[in-house]
Amino acid sequence: MALLLTSFPYVGLYRVNDDNDDDDDDDGDDDDDDDDDGGGGGDGGGGDDDDDDGDDDDDDDVVIMVMMVVVVMMIMMMMMMMMMIMMMMMMMMVVVIMMMMMMMMMMMMMMW
């Protein structure tokens, strides 16, 4: 009985440490050392990725920022082009109205 009582926690600890849930660290693997490798050697734990944006993943956030800036610049260019076209149309309308007024004045002069 004493042997059973003393061997039971050992068996329990061995069983718990042998399957996959209750060791003392949170690195996802089955041993008791806290090496933070994500269960199978993840991302190296400490700044071992291939970009320079300071976080621990492999995507380069600077590229996303550059793309956003390019998209904003393209939208601004489109708006500027639309404004230029509108201004040209307005100018043409003003010129046409001026020409029509001149024609009317000439007609009035001729009639009078």
C-alpha cells in the first residue's frame, strides 16, 4: 500500500509529462525547458526573421507601407487629372459662351 501511494504521484507526473499538455513552460513541446520554439522549431524565438521591421514574423511591413503610399499617390493623381479636365471643360464653356455673346453683339450691331 505504501509502495502504491509513493509510486502513484510518480506515475501521474510521468504520465502528465509524457503526453502533451501540462509541462511548466508554454513553448508547445513536451519537455520542461522553456526554449520558446513553438513545438517544432518555429521562428527561432528571437529576431531571426528575414526582414528589418522589428517583429518576429517573416513578412516585411515596409513593403505594405510603400504599397499604401503608392495607392494613395495614384488616387491623388487621378483626382488631379479629373480636376484638370473639369477646369478645361469650364474654360471651353466660358470661351464658347464668350464667342456666342460676341456673335450676338455682332448680329445686333448689323441689325441696328
